[in-house]
Amino acid sequence: MHQSLPSGPTLLTLAAITALALSLAAPAQAQVHYHDDGQPWKQRADSGPDAEVPGWFYNLGITGMRAELVADAPKSLLIRYVFANTPASGVVLVGDKVIGAGTQLFKEPHRNGYGEAAFGATGPVLEFAAALEVAQTPSATTPGKLPLTLLRDGKTVQVVLDVGTAYGAFAADYPAGCAKSDRILAQLLEYLVKNQRADGSFGDAVHDTFAPLALLASGDPRYMPAVERCVRRLCASTHASDDSAKLSLPNWTYMGAAMVLSEYYLATQAAWVLPELQEIHDFIAAGQYLNMAQINPKSKESHPDAFPKGPRDSHGGWGHNPGFEGYGPIAMITAQGALAYSMMARCGITIDRTHHDAAYEFLKKGSGANGYVWYGDSVGGGADGWADMGRTGAAAIANSLSPYPDVSYRDRARLHSKVIGLHPQSFPDTHGSPAMGMAYSALGAHVDPANFRKLMDANRWWFALAQCSDGTFYYQPNRDNAGYGSDARMTASSVTAFILVISKRSLVLTGKAASNAAPAAVESGTR
């Protein structure tokens, strides 16, 4: 990996970063939704590197500080924890309020909530991120030094953190052509391999999707054994038929496995993968909801409002489990199902087009006129409404990689990508699994690189602040207040590594031509 610092026009100047911060701050608000009962701040990790921290707080980049947003001090960051042996250790104290960074006091207040008016970062969060990046550049007034203004025991205190210049700032077109991104990626890949489990897994369905894909996309042959171990683990734990009771929410696992095995086969042409991929296909195909006979009768009692009103209601989708149970099929997993079919077709697995198009139709019914994909197969918040973008990103890449020549698929993919570019603020705040949503939002935006650029520019602050002093990435508080625990570093690190390799176009998912793949195998059927 090339790790020298960028120079010349690739570095954002202090004025440019300040302008970026102010331009993003004006219309946006802090994306975390905190509550009177103490959520999310009171949540804790029971083990792992964050177990010593007394809650789920914002990570403030490589400084080693964790901060809470408080309602009565919206232009400050309340320091709740400082890691030992970090730039802030012994300099900033728990209980301090950071009220300025660089040479400026924070200008904009943070705001709390969730929704179109509340997505994104603003005030102290955004302004701190900008100042932290400036401090790490050789062109800073005092390179490697981050001045902070604190409020301590009612008095204003000036301190300086030694953050160094090893990372520099993100390049204008990051992660492409960006030495900082390359350095971060190299560290994350090493972290992933070091923390791979003995059985080949990286931990859960999210990790086992994005960690091996990131390692594979790196192109580094040193990581291929780790990728193969994960692939073999996925092969051993997936079957053509499966008892759902033995595997919690199996569709998430099977969809991720379909992506990983498909990319691995397309990269290696390893023949032993194909029968395993066929088993995954058979499980996914059997679990797609296509007939009311697949309904779990308990659903009528447990979720009467979601119970299908007819044979076309929820038709073609997937939920957490095969068939129809609970509140039934949802767009996020259905988009992954459509994508899984597309990827497997590229490997020569025969796909029933009628069933594939049923999944696409589910997503189409759930899309607003602007291309935003709602929760299920109906438009939930108006034709032009929008919120978190994970579902939309997954639908974008599923349509983009459709094995069928019809222009309508690519048109829908571009529309999905466009709405992500128009509203990039919700990137770190996706429903359900925010980290997974981030990965699919980035992947879907990349269908049109101009929209990927808008997404990355609007969320540069997240990448600057989620990076920890040990090189891992941190799972910041979010709308769902879910997913924070002992494995949160692996979650954020695997997804960040994947996002940083997207622009390399070294996977079929990210734009590589599947030149060595078998022709797409598709059964004809009426549409």
C-alpha cells in the first residue's frame, strides 16, 4: 500500500475544509436520536475494546475521546471517556466540555431527532471533524497539533492535542487516489485477518459478508487464505433446506453467503464452489414468498395488520425467515434476494426469471417516484419522501446487475442511485443494521459515480470521527440505537473496509466485468 501523505491539490486547505463544514452544517442536524430515558448513551459493551467505556458515545476520531451530546449545551461536546495512551490522555478530562476546536469556537448548535430535517451532522460534530482533519495535514498552521477550547469547572481552558500527521486529510476524491484511505484500508484489512475466528467466520452475517468481500477486493494474495476459510465456513453452514429454528433469521445469512460465494467463484473459478452455491440458491428460492400457502397461520394473530390481503400482497419478497411470518417480506432483504439471484446467474446457476422479476416488482411497488425504497412493497411516506437509504442502495445494485437486457432495470438503478446522491445525510443512520445499510447505500450510490462522490463528500465527517486511535473503526450512535456491543468494532471496521474498496472496481458488485464467468443462466418465464 502507498502510504505517503498527499500533497498539492489533493490536500484540502483549511479554508476549504472550513467551508465544507459550514456548508454541510446549515441544513443538517445531528443524526443520533437520544431520549429522556438515557438511550442511546447508557448502552454499554459487555466485552471488547469498548467495555471500559461507560456508555455508547460519539467517538472523536484518533484523539481517544468519547463525547455525549446534551440538550442544554448544544454547542459543546461533553467528554465522557478518554482512552489511555491516546492524544487526549492526561490532557482532556472526563466532564470537560469541548466548546471549540482549531482556532474557532463551535458556531452551530447540534439538534436531536430523526427524519428528513434531522439527518446528517452539524455544529460541534461536524466542526470538530473538520478541525481534526486540518490538524493532521503538513499545511496546518502547526502540523500535527489540534488546539481545543474546553469548559472545565466553569472556566475556559486551552489545550493542544498531538494528533500527528501520519494520516493527513482525505483527498478530494477519496477513497480513490487517497493516501489516507489507503493507509486506513491497509490497517483495517490486517485487523480483519487478525480477528478472524478459528472456524473461518468473522462473527455474524454482516461481518461474514463485508469482511471477505473487502479482503477479496484488495487484490492482495496474502488475504486469499482468509477469504477461502470464510467461504468454506459459509459453505458448511448453509444447506439446500434448513430448519429455521436452528439458525436465527436465516435469510440474512443466506443472502450474504450468496454474494460472497459468487464473487469468490467469479474471481477464482473454483469448481467446488458451484454445488455449494446451488444449495444456497435452492434455499433462497424455496423461501421466497410466492404463494399464500407459505403463510405461517400464527401471523394472522401476531401481526394482523401485516397479514396479506390477497395473493399479490407482499408477493415476490423475503422476510427474515422463509415464506411469510410476522410482518412478512421487507424491501431490505428482498433487494438482497434480487441481487443474490443476479450474482448467482453470473456464475451459471439457473434462475427462474418469473421469480426474479417478482422480487423486482416487489421493490418497484415499494419505490416512490423519486426512487426511494420504503420498508415494504408499498410507498409509505409520499412519492418524494425519503429517510434511511440502505434499502434503496440494495435495490440500486440489484437492478444494475440484473442479468436481463431490458433498459428498465438500469433506469431504476440510476433513479435509486440519484436519490441517494440527492439526500446523502442519512448515510450512517439506516434502519435495522445501520452498518449494513451504509455498505449498501455506498454500493448503490456507486451505480453512478457522481452520486457516490456526493455521498462520500457529505459524510467525510463520519470517516474522520469513526476512526479510533488503534486503527479500528467505531460504530457511532444512531437512530435505531441498535447493534452496539462487543463486536461493534468488527462491524464498523468490516463495512468501512468494504466502502473504501468500492472505487477500486475489483468486484463484480463494484463494477468489475465478469469476463471469466459462465453465461448467465436464466429460465424463461412470463413477466
